[in-house]
Amino acid sequence: MQLVTVETAKLAIGCEISGPESGYPSILLHGWPDDARTWDGVLPVLHSAGLKTIVPSAESQSGRQAYPLGNLAANMWIWR
């Protein structure tokens, strides 16, 4: 697993990236109060199917306060 911070002019989001380096990227979002561990049960299946997973941390946006999933999804749009 690789821990990275993705920064744009508008925001910085901590992410966990894992799976095959050349795998098709798949972004897995979670809502509050969950965290990146929400996806631990499915990561091996996704990786064995050839997917690279990117799990942004909603907590990195909120300082451990409620951060609506819709806001996180909207912020993913900023990355493009």
C-alpha cells in the first residue's frame, strides 16, 4: 500500500493506493464516520481482478467531523 496526498489548487486529500501498478484505477469512497478500513474486505478481490484501488480519506477533509459523501464525491471531480 502506498500512502499519498493528492493536492490541487483547491484541496488536499490523503489516499491509500494499492493493487497492481498497471491495474485499471478504481476510486472507492466512504462516508463519515467510516474510514479507509471500510474497504479492507473487498480489496483482495478487486486486486486479484486486476484493479488498482484508490481510497481517499474523507477524514483528511474534515478533521474527523461529519463530512458528507456528496461533498467528497464532488471533490473527486476537481481532480480531473
